[in-house]
Amino acid sequence: MKIGTWNVNGIRARQAELLQWIERESPDVICLQEIKASLDQLTFALSDIEGYWAHWHGGKGYSGVALLVSKAFSPAGPAIVHPVFDFEQRVCTATLATPVGDITLASIYVPNGGKDYPAKMQFLEGIETWAAAAQMAGDALVICGDLNVARSDMDIHPKERKPNQVGARPDERALFEQILSHDLVDVGRTMEPTNDNLFTWWAPWRNLRQRNIGWRIDYMLATSRVANTVKTITVQREFGTSDHGPVVAEFAI
């Protein structure tokens, strides 16, 4: 199973890049964030991508997520659900049958928190409650997306670190770790535990992306029995014009 997640920062501006990326990578599951478009704003090429079941969950101008599933991987099509903690079109999930059992995949965009920090914390609390319920039920999860929290200082380039900045505050980091405590594994960090240049977002100025001066805020979190099957996970910093790079992982499923 190959999964790709990407904050496109405006799907209409990134349409050609997305279609190029899909053709090149052929993921079984694609999770997109910040699509910034409603269904009626999408071109036919996006709303009906060949070979994929596509669910677009967005509004005009802000936020929004999408979940695309290969028809070859899921011939019957996934059942899409929006958890109760969803607001402003920030979450969609699909449960897929796989050789190792059902897996629920989620495309999630956590609010930045710069304008409404309590809302961000409330949203993270919703994810934590949802993950706890999944653990209690024995359900397998893969959470993909822009979670807008750098787990540790290692996940922020030294030039970008500032005291008490949103995205790196102790309370949001603690809540992130509480989410992980529900049998979830940070797959990217597990595969590269000592890489202090592993970033997924770069501010769009001063050539920060080219210099790899960024933050790691885009993740794949997987239940341990899924995470234990991971073969590779990479950040594609060189691809596309979004301020985020796609993250692609392959699992032996």
C-alpha cells in the first residue's frame, strides 16, 4: 500500500502538479489538505480523476481536505466519514479492506492556531478522543496530513526557532504526544530518528525551501501493526510549488 499526503495550498493553483504527481507516483491512497475549493469550483479533471474514487471536502477560499483512493486498491469504493470533531472541512476518513484487516485512513488539516489558538487545541483534543476510541475498539488507523505541530525542536530548523511560538508550544506538543500514546507511531521520525534536516514546510521567502530551513509539520501516524510494515517514507522537497512538500510512504500491505 502506497500512501501520499500533501498540503497543496490551493488545489486549483496546483492542479497540473497534482495530476503529474499522481501519474508519477500512482499512490493507492492520496490525502490532500488546504484544497481551498468547493466541489463546484473543481475542473472535471480533478473531480473525476481517472482510476480514483475522489472525495473533496472543502469550501471557498480556506481550509478543506480531500481523500482519493485507487479503484484498483478498493474496487467497491470507500465509505467516507467526517468525524464529529470536524469543523471548517478539516477531516475526512475512509475505511479500506486490506490483507491485514480493515484500516481507517484520515486526511486531516489541523488549524494553525495563530488566530484562534483555543480552537486548535479543541481540534487536537478531538483527534485524541477519536484515536483513543479507535484503540479501545482495536481499529487500525493511518492519520495523514498537516497537523501544524512540530513535535520537538529537532523538527524546526535552528534559524526558525523562537520562544513560545505557535506550533511549538509545550501544551500543543504534549497533546500531540497524547495522541501518539494511543498506539500510534510517527512513521517519518521512526524511520529517520536522528535526521535533524527532516522538514516538510518552508516559509515562502528568502529561498528557505532551497536552503531546507523549515519545519516538520506534515505527518503519517499509523497504528503500530501498520507502522511495523513500513518499507520507505520520503519527503519530496523538490516537487511542486506549494509551501509544503509531499510525503510518500510504502507499506508491505
